[in-house]
Amino acid sequence: MGQSGRSRHQKRNRAQAQLRNLESYAAQPHSFVFTRGRAGRSVRQLSLDVRRVMEPLTATRLQVRKKNSLKDCVAVAGPLGVTHFLILSKTDNSVYLKLMRLPGGPTLTFQIKQYTLIRDVVSSLRRHRMHEQQFNHPPLLVLNSFGPQGMHIKLMATMFQNLFPSINVHTVNLNTIKRCLLINYNPDSQELDFRHYSVKVVPVGASRGMKKLLQEKFPNMSRLQDISELLATGVGLSDSEVEPDGEHNTTELPQAVAGRGNMQAQQSAIRLTEIGPRMTLQLIKIQEGVGNGNVLFHSFVHKTEEELQAILAAKEEKLRLKAQRQNQQAENLRRKQELREAHKKKSLAGIKRARARADGDSDAEDPGAPPEAVGAGQPEDEEDDAEYFRQAVGEEPDEDLFPTAAKRRRQGGPLGKKQRGKEQRPGNKGRGQGGNWRALKLQGRSQRGKAKPRPRATHQDSRPASRRGN
């Protein structure tokens, strides 16, 4: 059987819902929280606690190495949709927190005067309420005392508001609000109080015994005669279990909230439990860009209008020189590229001309080497070798031993250059046989260590004695 139309509609609706969720998630602000430099163990733990506050819209397992620069982090943040950096660093004087807006800034630098880690805050509580389901949704941001004290105060408030997704009070689901982040500004000390709380909603108007039963924590009723005593008076409950409620934390719920007794249009109490971390911040300066722009505000350094104009003029001159160097470099690269292309064309043209001269007419028949070239290729030292044989043996060599020399001798041709040089050399007469210095030298060497070549028998010597003449 084929699929029903209802199944197709369900698949299409489910796919459309997933697409809407992805688009809404991508539109929300995301953040990176990491440390720079030698921060120390406590500051690194503080960065992990701040990541806990920023969950789930932050990289929980982000690892930044020492060799990674700020430009590397900015390059990675773009494809991932990261909009804010929270960078913690430590110097010899204090600990600092930088809040950056990507990709164009600004950058806010805070000095952390005091801080307390999550483990220290939780250990000081008698009963803490913190579980993993609370970190499935971003916290509710509450800003206090951010009035019209100055432009830097408004900029601070805007930066903190953009850290978290906006909330529509008419469509928000109260079950997603499990945490609260409070940032309080003190105008007198110009400091910020950073506090992180867990939110719990409990019904109001029931006795302590009824609340205990609703929470499934049954007290010890062995001393009671009837259960009405527990519901009416709350006998058997300790004073530590009593949590005071009043007008400061009592409200009427616009919708039902998870928890027994939290019904719509009923009175309930909002209770906050601090879960940390806790910080005391002071704004130091505000810069343009991502950490390297003009200083818009500084808490301790104040410059006059002339100094600001001089700084601006120096920066513009620096940018102008940088642009001039870049243009010059681009011009040099273009000129070198043109020279390279011209040289390449010239080289290719020369190679084509050389190949054309070497190939010639491909249809013509090769006539071969001229006869003079064959004779000229033989070594001229053959005349010297024949003369050496005459001096050493004392007889004429056979024609097959030195054919070229014998042919020239029969034709009466001219002797070789070396032989002519030896005959024309003055003072050679009377020195050895025929004045040949080379023959005398080689003959002396053969007498000292080498065996003389045996003389070959002539045609007359090879005849038998019976046939020889008288």
C-alpha cells in the first residue's frame, strides 16, 4: 500500500519546523570565551565558569592554543556565526575581561577587581539548586541602574543586551527560563556587579506541610494523631525548611509552569539561588574595531581636543603611507609580470627560429658527408706512430698496419704537421736516429723497464735455407 496523504503532510511539516529552528538558532548571538597569555589556573577556571553562564549559545569545548592569534579566532568565528568574544587575561596588576563585538567592534575592556568561582559559591550554600536541564536555554538578562549617566553607560548596556537573544514577553515560554543573570551598575563607585542565579517557582498560600507533600518529601508523622495536624499547623518541620515569601517575590502566573501547584492565574513565588560565578567589574576603556582602533573612552586618561586631532592626523598619515606602499608594490609586481611575459615571447620566437634553421627542407635528400670529411676525421698521429715503428724496429711497417701513412708515402704526399715541424727544427742533426726526440725518449724507457717489440721477419728471411741464393 502507498503512503497516506497524512504521512506526507507530517513529513513536510516536520522538515519545515526543523528549517525554522535552524534559521532561528543561526540568527541568535553566539560567543567564544577563552583566555590569552599566561592566565593561571584560577583565571582559566573562571573562563570555564563564564562559559557555563553563556551556555548553550557558546563553544563549551573550545580550545585555543598559544600559537593561535586573535586573527585566527576572528577568521574561524565568521563561518560559525560567532558574534562576541569574551577574553580573559592576567597581568602583574590585575585580571582583565575584554568584550568584543564581531566583526567591526567595539571592544570594551573591564578590570576584574574581585571574582568568586562556581565551586566556592556552591560550597557556601546550605542547599543549592543546580542541574543540567537549567543550561539547555540561555539565561534571562536583568540590567539594573543603567540610567542616562553617559554614552559609555548606554554602550555598555547595549553590549550586554546583545550577548543574549531577545525575548518577546507575549510569546515567551516560562518553562525555558531557569536561570537569571543580573548586572547591577553602581554610579558612585562606577562598578558592575555580575551575579548568576537559579530560578525556582513555588505556589503561595499553602501551608508548609502541604508544600512538603507537593514536593514528594514526606515528613515524619509518627508523633501525629491525624494528618490534619500536618496540613494545618506544620508540626514536625524544621525552621531551616521555611522560606519566607512576600510581596517582593510573589506574582500571578500568566501561564502554567512546570512544578506541582504552579497553575495559571494563581499566586506563586519566584525564588533565586545564586550558583556563580560572581564578579565585580570596572570599565577601563572603549575602543573602535576589534582591539586595535581609536580609544573612544578611557576612565583614567583624558586627552584634550588638540591631542586627539594630532593622534588622528598621525593615524591618517600612517594609513596614507601604507596605501602608497601597497600601490608601489602592486606596480612593481605588474611591471615584473610584463617583463616576464615579454621575455617568454622572445624566448619562444628564438626557439622557433633555431628549429627552422636546424630542420631546413624536410623533403630534400641528405647527400651525406663529403669525402674530405672522412679523410680529415682520421688522426694525424698515425704518421708519428709509423715513424716511431721505423725508429724502434729499423724496418718499414706493413701497409695493413698503418694504411693511411703507407698510401701517402706511395703517393709522395706531404708529411704531417708534427713531422714537418720536427724536420724543420734546428739542431736535431746528430741526436739519435734522424733527430727524432720522441723516438729517443721512448727507446730509453723501453730499455729501462719495458720489453722491446720483436722484429718481424721479412719475406726474404722467411724462405727456407735450401732455397736461398749464394
